[in-house]
Amino acid sequence: MIRLIFVLIFVLVFLLLSFIIQPIMLLIGLFSRHGRDVVCQGLVNWAFRVVLFLSGVKADVIGEENVPKDEAVLYILNHNSFFDIIFTYPRVPRPTGYIAKKEMLKFLTLTWWMMLLNCEFLDRKDLRKGMKTINDSADKIKNGISMAIFPEGTRNKTEEPMLPFHAGSFKIAEKSDCKIVPVVLYNTANIFENHLPFLKKTHIKVEYLPPVDVAPLDRDARKELPDRIRNMMLESYAKLSA
């Protein structure tokens, strides 16, 4: 329980300070969008690292050298825990937005941080709005901002390694002709979700798989992307869990 108390105190203080920090970030953005992105990313990276430290999270990270540093990509991640974002975001080498469900918009100060960090909000019940989110995300990648999405659509609360992937998640890569970087996370639910409301000192494993270049793929190969990527990730998950 003491870990949870320390994390909650830190998060509360950070969110309160955000009422001062966020207007400054908006002001910086008026003069330099890139400068704002870099500063916001640095601040949130630091905050996430503090949360990971207070939570006692240790990790084995494999294949991080596979992440391209000179171009924007689409990260495809499996999703088991709130900590999936907290762990992976500080490791991205360039400005990156995550695609979240639209319900996150109600969390006020947190929502503002997500907007400042180029996140997009997906309405899973409205096809037209969902397609706009996909198009906006593809445009961001074309403009040098990486995007990350959980193609399972929600946290996996089952005993299965991964839920089925939604094919629409891959449209972002098809529309931007970017590279896909599959990211496999193992044991992250054991940090918090497996024993609510306690935080547990946990050793997790993460593997960054070699990027898949979408640009040269023909129509049939693009249709097969969701199954191809999922099979790659399942193979990695089995290796990490061994």
C-alpha cells in the first residue's frame, strides 16, 4: 500500500503543478510547435520514470535498437495494464502520440497533457469519427510525429496472451505508408491490475520487434497485416513468458 500512496501523492502534485505548466506549454507552442513537443515529452517522460521508480518496476528490454530514430512510425502494442503507456512512452525517441478511447476526454488536466502530447481520441461507436481519428493520426505520422495504438481495442483481462486485433488500427500505417514497430509487453498487469488496489514490485519484459515497412506492400499483403503482426507478437510473447 505504501507504494500506491507515494505514487498517488506524486501524481496529485504533478497534476496540480500542471495548472501552471500547461499554459506555459501552450505559449511555447505559439512560437515553436516542435519546441513545445520536446519540452512536453521531456516533462512527462520524467514524471513517468518517477512513477515507475516509486512502483518498483524493473524491466528486461529486448530489441530497442529496432526502433527507427530518423522517421515517424506506428507502434502496435498489446495491452494488459495502465502501465503499458507509463513504461513505453519514456522510451520513444521522437514526439509520439497515443490513440486513446474518447472516454479519456473527461479527465481534465490529464486530457490536456494528452492533447499537448499529440494524442488522438477514438470514438469506437461512431464510424465516421473513428475514420477521422485514423486520418488525423496518419497525417501526424506524415508530419514526423509517431503514433502508438493498442489494436486489441481495450485492456486484455482474459487468460489469453492477446485479444483479436482490429484491422482498422492498421489503416493508419496504410494511409501514411510508414513502418510498423510491434511492441510486446509481458507481465505488466502484475504491477497493479492483478491485485488491486496494491502496487507490487514487478519484473516485466518488453520486446521491440523489427519494423515492418508498409510502403512496398501490395493490396493483398496489406490485408494480411493484422494477422501477420499479431502472429509475430504472439511468437514473441511465448518466448518472453517461457
